[in-house]
Amino acid sequence: MKAFHEVRSYDSDFMVWHSAYENISFLAHWHKEIELIYIRSGQCRLTVSDQTFLARAGDCMICESGSIHYSDSFDLDNSLDFIIFDTSILSSMFQNPHFSRPLITREELDRYGLTRELAQLISLVSRELAEKQAYYQEVVEASLCRFWNLLKRHHPRSTEYSPAENRREHMLMELQELLNYIDSHYTNNISLEYAAARMNFSPSYFSRVFKNLMGINFVTYLNLVRVEQAARRLRESNGRVTDVALDCGFNNIRTFNRVFKEITGFTPSAFLLQPDPDAYKMTYYYRRSLEKQFVENDSLTIISHEKGQKNNDQKPV
């Protein structure tokens, strides 16, 4: 599931990616790479692990390797730059620096002397990846390493973990393991009670933690995984809808048809008539509003919306 545990597709073996979008949000996901999100203009509501921030123009968000992050900014205008790169760019023995706070404000960047450095980094990475002149990989790698090391020099890090912080880190690791389990075993009967037990939580506490970290509730997440897999199978095979539904973890065709339409906006039969070959990548967020769309040429589910047409009722539930 690229929208959740993201396995990013690069156009070469050089694992660095840049893009810029206006007025977007994105689904909760995590990946091994590091992600820098620069707020060029406007505001963006970002959640990293269990911390939510309202980032403003000039701020930068650092999503360390393995951190779960998402944006729920449907009521906000924004223009964002993304740089995502594999940790091997920095070191073959890379370890997260564990910054004490993922948000670096505009004022902090100024104080660190990194405002111009970040602007130059974004411009350079964008240009070099597009032009691919001789030694562009070395140029990009050197620039990323320089910025990252300056950031580690200035931005506070958690050098000693309290018992509470250790429990938090352990909880996040267990949640990642649960997401991996769902990816591999979505055909099984995975109840909320079973998922909660895997993390040694009560069902009610698990529900609150999952919603806080992922931005959507557990049942919605599980249905997203199952429907995306079912949509892919419908596209790629001539299997009967009933067989696909049962193979993807649904107990009966009626439930499958209802959930499938809630998420994609189509019944399974109508879905198969859609001309878009990537239609199976549509998500719950995509379906909630015609203003939102799956961004082309990107393995990350990002949702854009038109200015002046936002609605607070379109947030995920």
C-alpha cells in the first residue's frame, strides 16, 4: 500500500525526489526515507508521529526515517516543497538524530543561518534532478549532506530518553509492525480487538491512539487497504466480484459493494468501466470531494483542492 507504508518509485537508482504543490493534504504514511516539507506560502496542518503542528510560510517540517506523518489541511491555502531522500545519501550507517521537535520555524531557520541554505537546497535539487548534468548526483548528495549536518549542529535533539519517550518510541514501532501486518494479512478477519491486543492496548485506548496517529479510524484504514487491493484485482483479472470480495477480507458481497462505493465513489461494476488505468489508486480522501485528486507521477497519495472551494465537512472521519 503505497499510500500508507510508502515504497517510493524513483526514476533512477539515485533515491532523491523533489516536487512542489499548491493547496494539498496527504494521507498518513511512513517510509524509510527522510522527508523535508518547506511551507513556501500559506499554512499547513501537519501531524508527525503523535504531534500536530500548524506550520506557516517559511517553516520547515522534518519527517525522520520511519515517522508516521500526514496533513489534514483542507481548510487552508498553502504552497509546499517536498524533498524526500534515502538515508544512504547521508551515511551507510545512518541513525535518526531524534530531533526534539520536527517543526523548524522560520525564526529558528533565521537564527540557525539556514534560511538561505534551505532555499538554495530546494532550488539546486529541483534543477539538478531535472537537468541531470554530469555529476548531478554528487552535487545533490553534497548539498543534502551539508544542510543535514548544519541542521544537526543547530536544531535541538533528544540525547537522553525519559521512560515516557521510550514508551512512545516503542508504541510507534509496534504501530508500524501492525501496519505491515495489515498489508500482508488484509484477507484475514482483523478485528479492532485483535489489532488492539497486538499492541497490548484496550480497544477504546487503541482506537484513540490510532485515530490520533493516522488521522482516520482503524476500520476506515483497514477498508482502504482492502478496497485498494480489491480494485487492483478487479482491474488485473477476470475474477468474479464475489470471489474478489471474499479474497480481500469481506464477509459478504453486500458489505463489499457498500464499502467499495463509499471509498471509490463507484460500484465495482461501474468502477471497471472507468477509463483511468490508475483508478484503483483512488482513496477515501479522493472520493470525499471532487476538488481532490491523485497527483500524477507520484507514488505518494496527495490530495489537492481548489481555492475558494474548501469545506470543513470534507475532513476525514
